[in-house]
Amino acid sequence: MDLEDFKSHLRWAEGVRRFPYTDTTGHVSIGVGRNLTDNGLSDDEIEYLLENDALAAIRDASTLPYWDSLSDTRKHIVADLVFNMGLSGWKGFRRANAALSRCDYVEAAREMQDSRWFRQTGRRAIKLVDAMITDSWDD
């Protein structure tokens, strides 16, 4: 049996969905009939998605006007924030972004801390704020 022909058939039979949906049997599915409820994702698929999402976050973060002036640690922090909330979400932190443009990392951290994101995010937010101030990861 030809794999490409079979895949073409499955696209026709199942349709192609980019976003999760509930199928006719009540299972959460995605793509070409991938039953997430029962099958989930393999480790390879998780790694593939992570790689794509991490690269997209770095690409988007690198468009920020202050990106090139940041240390690797602070680039990591900003990319994490973009990964977590999207570029437009991070851009909504106007005062933190303005502080980063001035290389005022303490003020940027203070603005990060004074947000709903900080209150909702827990230990991740604490680590990012601390690293923004110290320019190092305290693992």
C-alpha cells in the first residue's frame, strides 16, 4: 500500500483541523483525526512542537528594538515571556519594555512583578524577575 495515497485518503476522510475540536464520539482531536484524548502525543512529537514554538518565540522576541542590547540571560527571559504570553501580550507590558529600552533592568523587573501575569504564574515568574535583576540563573 502506498503511504502517500493512504495519507491523502485520511485527509479527505477526516479533514484537516489546525485547532483542537471535539469529534463525534466526544474525543478531543486535532490535525487529521489525531485523538488526543486517548493517544496524546509521543515524546518525539512533543519535542518537535517545543522546537517550533521555542524558535518562534525567539524569532518574535528578536524583533523588539532593545533585543540586541540584552545579555543572553535577559534574552532568555524576554523569549520566555514571549513564549508564555505571545509577542503582543509582552508588548502590553509597556513600562517594562520601556525600562528594557533604557537598560533599567531593576525597573523592568519591578514592572514584571507588578502585574497579573506575576500573580498568576508562580515560581516561573519569581525566577524570571530575579534573573532580570541579577542577570543570572539561580538554579
